[in-house]
Amino acid sequence: MIKVSELTYSIAGTPILHDINVTLPAGRITALIGPNGAGKSTLLHLISQQIPFDRGRITMGGLDLAKTTAPARALKMAVVGQQLGVASRIRIRDLVGFGRWPYNHGRPTPKDQEKISEALSHFDLIGLQDRFLDEVSGGQRQRAFIAMASAQDTDWLLLDEPLNNLDLHHARCLMTQLREKVDREGKSVVIVLHDLNYAISWADHVVALDKGSIAFEGPLTEVATTDSLSALYRTPVVFGDLAGKPFVQYHR
Amino acid sequence: MPDKRLIWIAGALLAAMALFLIWGLQGKVWFILELRATKLAALVCVGLAIGTATVLFQTLSNNRILTPSIMGFDALFILLQTGLVFALGGFGYAQLSPLRSFALETIVMMGAAVFLFAAILHRTRQDVQLMILVGVVMGLMFRSITAFVQRLMDPSEFTMVQGAMFARFGAVDSGALVASVVLLAGIGLWLWRHHAILDVMALGRAQARGLGLAYDRLQFQMLCAIAALVSVSTALVGPLTFLGLLVASLAHSLMQSHRHQLLLPAAALIAALILVTGQIVFERILQLQSTLAVVIEFSGGLLFLILLARGRIR
């Protein structure tokens, strides 16, 4: 599990996160939800040690992440951010291949090739593998980066709003893949989500952030209620049932 | 087995070099050959330095528009050079051996570049427009300060600095040339061993760190290398603003690859090829009318626009 304790972070004197104490369970899909500017992405960046923080401690399985080295972290967690761009002309298969860098340092083995092909097929990229990254659509590019993180084959996978550019089909496929990684391979996933229906349909655990603090957190079925979600987004959110599956209505 | 396209460029470069050496050779053959060989070595060194520095900087800034020249690296070098002449006085500067003054300038340049550009890259990484703006402003600032310091100088010192400020391959100092070759060889060796790491760095800081690179330390090393390379080219011939952008674009569109193993040699060889060819055109066809910089930036710019219009450069 990842344990965040007394984490405080500010940018130029403006507090972004203050005194965060939260545990992200291993072997689960944890959804990070909350309104814009709540600090979800920042929390993800802090956990992945992309930015140094003022105060607090983040541990993974008892190991202080701030004291680990980058190569060691790369074998434990993979991160997909929101800003995905590469200046050089790179083919999708080569990009996904970089996911194996922590293991092979630029010298791919047959096992690496196998993992790369597997990731490509899981994210429906086989037909696109020889295309250049700057010649595919935003959603396809996003899938390529997620496939790269998947090829990294780490215990933890951290995704910042991965559904942003994806169509219905690929969004659902992505969530299915993540579910399988968790259920079959025992991986742990932390995912920033905006669409509450994806959160309640796929996540096991919810961490809700609001204005830099934890609004509520816990197992999905216990904490995600009409009241808590309505208060979090300051918008009426109504739970319902649609063809036997939970559904939230907040559109109008 | 090296890439076929690289062999073609290398072949073209060798042909251009041979042409440069033997075209119109008459009279005191050995004397002329020695002169030409020195000039040729300087041209090739500068080409390799500019090509490599530009690709490295584009990898660092994760951007295909910026080059060290646009960001004001060479303006900074000239400012340092001017400052050195001003501080030591014309007489003191002239007493330094060219090798010493080159070494001193290069070391100060590395320090200043790392200090300035590490901060800029850190602050503006998410914002390309801001980065370009900062670079343009800095380049202007360096040039204005240089111009100001030159106003304060006495005329003989000013002549000394001015000699260093314009692209000229006529009078190359052999001490600085040897130092440049050594520096280039060292950097080349380092890049040869780290080319795969550069491929990962080109994915951007966040991705590279996520894949386990000690990005900030590597960025420091690369800024040092870029500063040294710019020092080589600027010390030998003065600033060539547009060449870097041109060769990096050509290298990208020719190699169609993200691998630095291909991109770096391609850019370096293309830059050397353009410089040698440009010098041949300038010396033999234009009879030394105009300047090399004009020849290169005019023909290079034309080539760039043609390729862009045909959709060959992306």
C-alpha cells in the first residue's frame, strides 16, 4: 500500500495540498475524485516524486519513496500524466518499447518484445504500431502512453485522467484492462477520474479531494453516497439503478 | 552496419572536402594545401559542433523549434569574450595564448550556461512560448550589453573583439583548433556511450524520470556539453544563427527516427557538409563577395522553405 502522511505542498505561498493523510490500498483500483483544482493531479505527481514537497512522508510498503532512487522507483510504479508530447518523430511501437527501459536499458530482449506486443494488443494499437506519434489522434496517443506504462509492468500504475480523450469503446476497454490487471495480476491502480459513472462502476476504493484536503475516503460502497458526492461537487448527484447496475445522474 | 543514409551523407562530405582541397590547386601546392586543410578542419569542427549542439538542445527542451543560437548561447559567448577583453585590456588579452583564452572562455561559458539555462529550462518547461520569449529576450540582452561594453572600449580593443564576432573561416587559430578537436572527440565519445539515454530524455522530463533516469544530473551534463560545443563553433568562426535549425530539421526529416544514434551523426555530418559546400561556393564561385554566413543562411533558408512547402519537414 501507499501511505501518505501529513503531506503539505504549496506553490509560491499558495497552499495546494495541506496535511493529507491517506492510505491507498494495494491490489485495488483507487479512484481519485474531486472538483477542478482540488489537488488530484498534484497528489499523483507528489506520490510519483515528480516534484519535491515541503512537508510530509510518502511510503510504499513501508519504504520512504523520497529516499528511493529513480531506477528503483521505475521498477515499482509507472505513471501516465496529462501532458503527453514528444518532440522527436517516434513510432508507436518504439514509444511503447520505452516502457521496458527500466529492465533493458535500451537493449531489448525477446521477452521485452513479447511484453511490448502484449501491451500493444491490449490497448488496440497493433494496427497503429508503425505510425508516428504525431500522426495519430489525441486518444490514440493517450492509449500509446498508457500502453507504455503497462509494458513497464510495475506493481503500481498511476494514471492522471486517462479517459480524457478516449471514446466510449476505448474508455471501457481501458477500465476492463485495469480491472484485469488488478484482479488477475494483483497490481494496484490509482486513477484520477472525472466521470463519476466510471468511478462507481469500476473502482474499489475512493479518495475524494476538495480544496487541497481529503473530503472523504474509503471503500466505494461505503463512502460514495448521494450526500457525499453532492456535497463534494456542490451539484445534485442522484444515485439510481440502470439495468441492474449502479448509475449516477448529475447531467441536468 | 551503419545506416545507409549516414554513409551517403558521409560520402558527400568527403567528396566536398576533397573538392575544397584540390579545386584550382596551383603554385606552391604544399603551402596552399596546409592553409586549406586548416580551414577545412575548422569548417568540419564547427559543423559537427553546431549539428550536435542543436540536436542535444532540442532533446533537452523537448522542442523542435529552439536551437542554442535562438536561445542566445552564442550571444552569451561573445559577451563573455568581450567582457574578457574589456577586463584584461587589449594588451593583456593579446598576451594570453589563443589556447589559454579559448580554455578560459569555454570554462566560463559552461558555468554561465549551466547556471542560466538550467534555471530557464526548469521554469519554462511546460510553456514553449514562454521559453522562446525568454530566449529571444536573453539573446537581445546579451547582444545589447556586448554593444554597450564595446562602446566603452578603446578602438584597438574593439577591433580585436570585432574580429571574433563575425563568421569568418579566413584566419583560424591552430591552437584553438586543436583544443576544439580534443573537446569534440571527448564529447563525441560521451555521446556515443550514452545515445540510448538521450532517446529516453527526448520523451520529456516527467516520462524520463518515470522510466528511472536521473534526469536533472543528465540535463546538467548535457548543458555543459552544449555550452562547450557552442564555444567551439563561436570561438572558431563566430555566430551562425540559422544553421542549427536547418540541419536539425534536415536530420529529422531524413532519418525519420527518434534515435540519437542516427540523429546526432546525421545532423553533425549535414552541418559539416553544408559549411564546406557553402565555403566552396563562397570562395570559388562568388569570389569572396558577400560572406559565408549570407551564403549559408540564404541557400539554407531557401532549401528549408522548399522542403517545408513540399511537406518533407515536420
